[in-house]
Amino acid sequence: MKLATYRHDGTVSCGLVMPEGMLDIPAAWEGADRPRSIRQILERGPACLDQVRSLAESPRPLVPLESVTLLAPLPQPGKLLALAGNYAEHIKEASLNRGFKLGLSDSPRQSTVPRPFLMPSSVVSNPGDTIAWPAYSKEIDYELELAIVIGKQAKHVDASDALDCVAGYMIGNDISARSVTFAEGRGPRPWDEFYDWLNGKWADGFFPMGPYLVTRDEIPDVQNLAMSLKVNDEVRQNANTSQMIYRVADIVSFLSHLMTLEPGDIISTGTPSGVGSATDRFLQAGDRIECTIEGLGTLTSTMGQRPKQFYEPLA
């Protein structure tokens, strides 16, 4: 199934994306306990997902797809986590850009662990949105990522069972501020570089997601999906999820030992090589960013205008 959050005639609802149109789930649901969001469907568990699936089996009125506006499938995720450095080639390009030569003859999977970080829910933006340029950065980058959506509570889950806790997948674009103006003229302190990098992930609207949530049963092998990112029709990233250092099952298992994962949580699994910071080809105002992952559709965003005045360091 392709589950979507959408706006139609000024009303926000959730629906099933079908070839003939959008099936509105609350309208098609029989009974008073109708779910009104994708998050509610996930929180009710696999049985609710099965009931939603059954709605498509009987004739229902459909909303024409051209008349709806797709929104982020989970506009208010419970937790939004992301992984840094989950593709070896991206680690190499990031290290070389900083003047290091990193040898990766042995798989990092044998010598390291995943590096997760949290993002606020205010980073979420919709398919087709224009991303506001934050006033504290002059260099903005893109990062195509596969996003996992949790569908069942997961705590201390083995990797062999981890996929059972996954509801499905969608596309994410981890927009990143690679420079921060508040670092200018600042005396160095330990960990400044890390926190500057982390702060660069948190601007409003910096995580476009969508265009819909594709349930796990629709994806035969999540570790073999072609993925690409274009800026103004030029391919900048071209990879496959088979190149992940830590697979989806590894990631879910690892994080479930750090915290309880809950239905509606999102995990973004890291970006492949080809980011702008590796070549100093950052995003420019008006750039059109198009993210595609096999089986998950295409997610498009536009970079907004640069601020006329950038944020100055604290006095």
C-alpha cells in the first residue's frame, strides 16, 4: 500500500494512493473508530493496517489525484532519528574534503557502530515545499536518504526480527547547513565542530519527506533499491541501498537497544556519496532537488532565497 497524508478542498486527511485516485480512509471506514491520520493507523497496530488494506478491495468513491496536495506522511513523528556515515564512499569523500585520507579496506561494519542523532519534528517539510534558507548558514547541502517508519514497538530486538517492527519506507532529504555564521570569531572549544555540524541539521523544514509511505510488503528487498538525487536535472547522487554499511535490520536492532522505538517513529538511514560539500557545489537559491528511490516514488523540493542579512554571533 501507498499511504498518504494529503490536503483536498482545504481539509487534511489520510488516504490510500491508488492508480485511479486517492481513497480517503476516514470516509471509507465503517464505524465510529475511524483513524484520521497515518500515525493513528500505525499506533493501532498491524491489524489496523490490514483493515486499511481491505478498504481497497470494495468499490469506493475516489478523489482525483490531480486535485490533492501531498503532505509529509507523518508531519509530527514521535521520534525522528538519523544516521551519520552509513555509506563507505560518503565517509571517504567527507574525510578527503577535510584533508584526511581514510583507509577503508576493511568494512567499517566490522570495526565501528552506527552513529545516530535526533532531530526535532519541526524539520519536517512536505513534498513540493520551498525550503526556507536559515539565516545562520551560507552553505546548504542535500542528502538523499531511505527513511524507515516503525510500525510496532521495538525494544531489545534482534536483527533477525527487526523487520517485523517496520511498517514501511519513504524518501527523506536530510538538508544540511554546512557552515554556521555563529562560529565566526569564536574561540575554539572541544566538540565545537560536532555541535556546529549537528546544529546544521535542525533548521525548520530541513527534512522533506514523502511523497507517501510505502508499506513493507510492497518492497521485496529493501537492501537492493536504486536511489538517485538530481539538482536542476543534473544527477548528483547515484547509489543503491545495498551499499549501506549497516542494513535496515541492523539499524532498527541497534536503536532498539538504546531506546524503545514506537509506531510512527522515523529513522533516516544515511546518505551515499555525491553530496555538495565534497565538491563545494552547494545548493543555490531556486535550485530544484529531486530525490528518487526505487519503489518509493520521487520527492521534489525547491531551495528558498538566501537571507539579505545573516545571523551574527552572540554579543
